[in-house]
Amino acid sequence: MFTSVLMIEKALTSADVEFVTTLHGDEPVSFHVLLQPRGDQADRLLRAIDDVALGELDEAAKERETPEGEEAKGFGVRALDVSLQALHAAGSEAVGRLVEDHPLDALKALVEETGADEVIVLTDPHYVEEFFHRDWASRARHKVGVPVLKLFSHSKV
């Protein structure tokens, strides 16, 4: 069985689930999901810039209304539960947890703990961070010791 660590920032859509569960053809895959709840207010500006770059001005204006930090944990728990249920419904083994510490430290520890074959980072585009190679996937490639695949979410939840 192939073991993947799947790092996400929101609930998986049905298209996302189909995408990640079919990456390896008919080979069964076991997923260890890490969900990073929304960050603190310092991340808000970067998300707003990404929204503007994508032409989603309404989303940029709503950034202020989105729960951050501790308030976002409840949303994160629900998003993780939905994602795990969707992976199970697709026939995959899946367990998961919220990221409590620095995301890359948690990712490295989970890869070592599970003996993962790969890391899949599935997020919305983050143009500012990607341009400067400060996004999770770019930084993880130097830290985890297994192949890192970066994928973009198929649609908004």
C-alpha cells in the first residue's frame, strides 16, 4: 500500500478527492491528512493579494470576516472530518489531525512517523508565497526527504 501525507487548508471537494485517490491508478493509498487552520491576521494581507490576483475582489473584501487563529479551529475540525469521510467514501484509508505547531515541523514529523512515500500539498493558489518560494510545497521539498507534489484545489468550498 502506498502511503501519502496530504496537507490541506480547507475541506476537500469531491473533485479533489477523486484527483488524489486516482493519482496512483489502482494501487491502494493510505492518507495521513494534515489540515492547517487559517493563520493569524498577518496572513490576511497575503490572502487578499491572492484574491485580487485571481480577480476575486469580493473574496478580498471578505477576508476581514473570516475567522482567524483560535477561532478558526472549530472550522478546521469540521473541514478535517468532512475530508476524512470523503476519502473513506472513495475507498481509501485515511486518518488526520489539525496542525498545532509550525506546519512544516508537523509535516516532517508525520512523514518520519508514518514512513510516507510522498507528500501531497493541496491548496488554493498563493501567488505571493509561490513567487518567493515560501509556500508549503517549496519549503517542504527541502525538509521532508520524500517527493513533494503540489496540487491546486479544483474549486471553492
